[in-house]
Amino acid sequence: MTTYKPTAIRAARITALIAASMAALASLAAPAMAAETAKAAATGSAEAGAAKSATCLACHGPNGNSVNPEWPVIAGQNARYMAEQITLIRDGKRPNLLMAPIVKGLSDQDILDIAAYFATQTPTGHEADPSFWQAGEKLYRGGDAARGIPACLACHGPVGRGNPAAGYPALRAQHAVYAVKQLSDYAGDLRYTKDEKGHVQAGPNSQMMLAIAARLTAEDRRNLASYIQGMR
Ligand code: HEC
Ligand code: HEC
């Protein structure tokens, strides 16, 4: 039996995960994407969601443009990603003491409707920090092959609009403070809770960011988040 050093296992696992996620990305054939879009479009009603979204505005701001930088902008985020995240928060798999009580009573249909509503809104957002965004842009657009960091734009898009069909989140106009926290939480395995066996309780999409964020330094996070905040 071969014994591996924990660091070697982690590095191999991360490399395999990134390879798998990039392969999954490449194989997103057009018919599959069309089917996913049709599925997502069939499920939530933005009109019904508008009426159910009043309780969200206290924190997420008018139309989902939050003022407090710790609370994410959800205006214009894709519906598939939002519905997944609200469900994870409701079910206690993504810890969120502030929001969990608010979404506790929502049905799956309520969540789809509310997500459809916020997806139709426009993010306003803030400027990028002039000291850091250029370094962030370089990493966002080009990645860093030497450190095994893929280009963020491969999944989050050239101007941070994400990939709605695949449920990859939009990042444009997101608060830098919030983005830094998410990248740190992924890296520290804190974004999601674990089951009794130690498995992260989240969707298959979460594995990609857990792997990628583990390779970023604190400076990378600051630079990337600054660039993200200024993207439109
Ligand atoms: C009391 C404040 C509060 C209220 C009310 C609230 N949220 Fe949140 N929400 C938060 C915070 C804080 C986070 C991010 C926590 C973290 O750092 O992970 C969040 C995260 C989210 C996310 C994940 C965003 C992302 O980019 O991953 C979504 C989607 C969301 N909220 C939707 C809603 C909806 C829909 C409602 C209303 C039904 C709502 N929230 C009500 C505070 C709130
Ligand atoms: C292989 C595809 C892929 C690549 C490459 C990628 N991401 Fe992600 N990213 C995702 C997915 C999928 C999610 C949602 C994961 C989940 O379910 O938690 C995500 C989530 C995020 C979030 C949290 C969003 C939110 O609203 O909470 C941030 C911030 C982020 N990524 C930044 C980056 C940065 C910066 C890079 C480049 C260093 C990057 N990502 C590269 C797929 C990717």
C-alpha cells in the first residue's frame, strides 16, 4: 500500500478537481445548455417573486443592490445560482445566522420565484480600488499557470456575468469586502458545513471554487476582489 503525504494528496486532489471542472466546462455542448436554460426558465416567475421579495430588501438593498459591503449584491445574479444558494442557506448547509431565519419558511417554489425576480434586476455597484485592480485583472484574465490558478474568466466570463445556464455566479459589481470573505471561506473550508463523514454539503459546482481558492494568497484575494467590484 502506498502512503501519501497529506499535502501531496491535497495537491493531487485539487489538480484533479480543476481538470475535471475544466473538462466539464468544455463539454457543455450547445444542446445541453439549451435544455438547461429551458428548464430554468420554466420554473420561476419573476412577477410572483417581486411580491415575495420585500423581506430581502432590508439587507440586500433596493432591487438587490445592497449598501453594506458585507451583504452581497444580488441584483442581476443568475437565477439558477441564487436558487441553489438560498436553498443551501435555508437548509443550514451554507451557514448564515442573519439570513437563515428569514428564508426558513420559504417553499422551493418561493425560492425559484424570488431568484427569478432578482435575476431581472440591474446591479449598480462601486468603483474598483485604483491601487489593486490592475494586478487583479491580470490574474482574472490570464490565471497563473505556474501556481495552477485557472483564469477566472473561463467560468465567470470576460465582464463577470457568469454562466447562467451552468449556474456559475456573476461577479460583476459585487462588493470587494464580500468577495474577499467568500474566497477566504472557500479556502478555509468555511463556506459550507460538513456532514458526519466530513463531506462538504453543497452542490457539485462548489468543488471548483474550493479547489481554486485554496491556491490564492491574501494579496490575490484583495486584488481580484477589487477588480471584480469595478466590473460591469
Ligand atoms: C438580515 C439580513 C439579510 C436578509 C433579510 C436576507 N439576506 Fe440574503 N444574505 C445576507 C448575508 C449577510 C449574506 C452573505 C453571507 C456570507 O457572508 O456568506 C446573504 C447571502 C445571500 C445570497 C447568496 C449570494 C451569493 O452571491 O452567493 C442570496 C442569493 C441571498 N442572500 C438572497 C436573499 C433573499 C432572496 C432574501 C429574502 C428572502 C434574503 N437574502 C434576505 C443577509 C440577508
Ligand atoms: C472552473 C470554473 C471556475 C473558475 C475557473 C473560477 N470560478 Fe469562481 N466560482 C465558480 C463556481 C461554479 C462558483 C459557485 C460555487 C459554489 O457553489 O459555491 C464560483 C464562486 C465564486 C465566488 C463566490 C461568488 C458569490 O457570489 O458568493 C467568487 C468570489 C469567485 N468564484 C471568484 C473566482 C475567482 C477570483 C476566480 C479566478 C481566480 C474564479 N472564481 C475562478 C466557478 C469557477
